[in-house]
Amino acid sequence: MGVVPQRGRRPRLIVDLSFYDINLDTISLAPKEAMQFGRTLERILYQIRHANPRFGPVYLSKVDLSDGFYRIQLNGSAIAKLAVALPRFPNEEQLLALPLVLPMGWIDSTALFLCRH
């Protein structure tokens, strides 16, 4: 677990899921074609040019997806596997953070999010 400073915002808490081999245990179900790199403008313009006029004009919107991952709920059996031990102070019980939604950094986070929305 760590904290990444953010300019003009509160620091962001991060957890490296690769440390406990979570990504190695993942069965990839997200389609590989959900992840496309490069030629973004070309692909967007192609989709606009070939859009069915029956559905009216094409509108574009750019959205910051940084928090979008936190809207995909986890399967109940995955929650304990992704638990994180919080720093403990002397004379206090160990606390665990149990994620209820998809964490950033998991190997299929982006592909799963893109194919579901």
C-alpha cells in the first residue's frame, strides 16, 4: 500500500495487486479487442463517418474515467482475495480494507470496464 501525491487534489491511496500474484491467478474473461491502442482519432472519425443516419447526428463526449472502475461490483468470492492490511498503530487491532468494487491495477480492470460500458 502506498500514497501518491496529487497536484491540487488529495493524495491517492494505491495498492500494488501484482505483489501477491493476483494477476497471475486471474482468468481473463474480458475480450482482448476491448483494449485498442493507437489511431484513436482515425477510429473515432471512421465510426462517425459510418454511423447510421437513421439514429440522428453523432455527438461526442470526453469523460475522465479515473473513477469509473469503482462502479463495477466484485463477485463476493473475490472480496477477501483483494483485502489489504491497513497500517497498524501500537496497541490497536489489525484492520483490513475489503474492496466491494473493482480496484485499479488489477490486470483486467481496463478491458472489463471498457467492454461493460
